[in-house]
Amino acid sequence: MLPTSRCATRVARRFMCAQHRGHGKSVRLNEFRHNLATDEWVVFSAARQNRPRQVTQKWQADERLSEMPEHVSSCPFCPGNEHLTPPPLLTNMDEAGRDWRLRIVPNKYPVVTLSRESLGSVNDNPRESDSYLMEEHVNAFGFHEVVVETSKHNLPLSLADPQTVEHLVHAFKRRGLAMMEMDSSLRHVMYFKNSGGRAGASMQHPHSQIVGLPIVPAEVAHRQRHAREWYLRFQKNVFQYTLDETARQRDQGGMHRVVVEDDHFMCFVPYAALSPFSLWIVPKGSTSAHFHRASTEQLSSFARMLRYALQCLHVGLDEPDFNLVIRSAALETGAMSVYRPERYFRWYCLIVPRLDMGAMGGFEYSTGIQSNSSFPEDDAAFLREVGQQLPITP
């Protein structure tokens, strides 16, 4: 049984308040920090966590997922209720071949619509990758699938066995490839997980989602364009440069932001993290800009590190709600394909715990600069300490 505390926000705040009691460090000055890989600026001010609050944000007190029953009769994702979902697109069975371990089904409430008629015409006449930018209207045809990660209603991904997590990441790749094969007009495939009400989840049963889009979202286009411009200016991949600088700071001794690493990946708190305890998992020395092109060995390593990172957050922050996103390059064709995104971009995983700390306000909206009262070096030190208590290794 994993060790755990009683209150996520209380644990995190107690640790961060140790900064002001010394915690072996001098008092920190406020800083503006720049995330070179995303071009985002963040202001760090530890003093802001001590702001007086006359307005409090009350969240609905949900029962922890791990404390719920293993089976809920009304849950459409629990065994026995398979008839409540569309027929599965992919199913992983247990060793005996009797019970399923993972199911992927079409989302009954999709953000995009699967249309056989439109897919037939699109596949025959694929658009140029950027032609939709000249249009005010594009039909929202694509794919939206739900990955039911486990048959157990009360098993968060952080507590799942290694095989469950590995099945999940390999299933992501299989379905992403299948979407691209079925519709050559797709321009982006996104993989994400909302865990808990604070993270926007509408279902409690552990699940993830895969969405194939006919457009490149502005956020994705901006990140990729920034990485391309950075590469053209400095002749370096900004993601590899970020990994090198993060490792260099660690190797110099003292405070650093690395939580854990192996031969294939580094898990760290970004230098300009947008919120407390945010984690990036980035491939090392990879030439792959697209998640679906990751090798089997790389995905197995990623699954181990992902499980370890989620367990650190689960134990250290008392099973927090979180968002998980795998950021992959756009599916460029035509004129845009000459840029070869593998030169300047890299797929990576972002995990953001949704703690009751801070919110978007006037400063953030008017400047586009996020504020964070928790310094990344302190967050990483805390998670490394938690990791030492875990019965697993990445």
C-alpha cells in the first residue's frame, strides 16, 4: 500500500511554506522566467501565497477514486455494462482471455463527428495542410475516442500495475495510427487524460481520450512555429537544449529540477512551470516529433516513467486531480512538410496537478503571463523525496 497524506493542498502548501522558514535556502527574489521551448513567461513570487483571501473557492467534496468500490453498477465503463457504450475499436484481454483489461470505444458525445460519406470524399481529395486557414468554416469531421484504461472503477492510473500503463501508451499509438490511415485529411492527433472534477473529468472511471482533428489548433501551431523559429535562429533543437541545460544545472550540484531520468527520458519540473508541481517527460536524444513514431522500446520506457511520475504526485499530493497531455507535432503535408519537424520539435508529456492554488486573474489575462508561487526547484526536491518512499523504480 502506498503511503499517503490527508490533504493535497495542505501537504503542498506546508512544503512551500518551508521556503519561508529557511528549508536550507535563502529567501528567494521574485523572478520572471522564460520557457524557451514554449515561449511562455511566468512570474514567480513566493510572497503571493500569503495573500489574504476574503473570497474562497469551494470545490465539491468528491470521494477519492481509490476509496470507491471496484465495481459500480451504474457506470457505463464497468464490466457488465459494455452495452452502454458503442462497440469497441480495440480491446486488450487478460492472460486467460476471459476478461478485458482495456477498451477503446467511440465517444458518445464527440467534439468532432465521424462521417463515412465525408471521409470517403476527403480521403480521395486531401487538402493542403494550411488551406483551412483561408476558410471561415470547416466541417468538424474527425475522430473522438475514449480509452477505458482498466476494468476496475477505483484504480487510478498512478496505482495501476506496469502492464496496465504500458498497454495504455501502446494503445494510444495504435489508435493514432489507425485514425491517420482512415483519414489522410487529419492535421493533428491529441492524446489526453482529465482525472477528477477539478481537471474537467465528467466520468469517475479511469479513462483517457484520443481526438483526431482536421485542423491544427492555434496553440499547437504556435508552439511548433516557435520551436521552428528558435531552431532557425540558433541551429539547435530547443527541447534538446532544455534537457542539456536542466542536466547541467543538476550536475553542478545544489537545487535542481530533475525528478527522475533513465536512458530514454527525463522527468523534470520546467524552469518556468505554469503552476505548482507541473511535470514534463521529454525523450532524450530523440528525432521523433510525433508520438505515433515512437519505438516500442521508447514507449515501454515512457510507460515506466509515467507510472513513477504519477505515483510521486499521488503520494506527495494525496491523489490530486490532474490533466495529462501528450503533445505531438502537427501532421503537416504539402508546402509545410519541407520544414521536417523532427529537426526542431519533439513530442513530450505534460502532467499538471489541479491544486487549489491560484487562478487566472486580471494580471494573467491582461499580460498573458502566468503567476506561480511555487519555485520549480523546490517542487522537484519535494517529489524526489517522495520518490524515495515508493516501492517502485522508474
